[in-house]
Amino acid sequence: MGSDGIAYMTESEFKALEKTLSKLDDADLGEWDRDFVDDMCRRVFKFERRTIVTGRQWQQIERMKEQYL
């Protein structure tokens, strides 16, 4: 947990997210999914393990994994 009281991703969670986003970034995505992945990639690059991913965002990532990968 950070000094701000937020529980950040573990190293393994972060690496898994990076790997998934990298694979999705190479996939032939629809327009909305492309915008979502691009935004997530920018935030992960900027904030690294401090990136906050909501439950709904995790659901979208899981949906895209099933649909595209």
C-alpha cells in the first residue's frame, strides 16, 4: 500500500497487465477497444505500478482478452 493509502498492483499483476496490453495493442481491435487500450497503455507507461485500474476496466480487459487473443 502506498503512503496515500491506495493498494497498488503487485509486481506480478503489473507485469501481467503490461503483457496483456502489449498483446492487445498488436491485435486488430475495434475503434472503441483501440481507444481503450491506447489510453490504458499511456497510463501504465506514465504511472507504472501506481496505475489505478477499476473493476469495470478489468472487466473490459478480460472481455478483450477473450474476444481478441
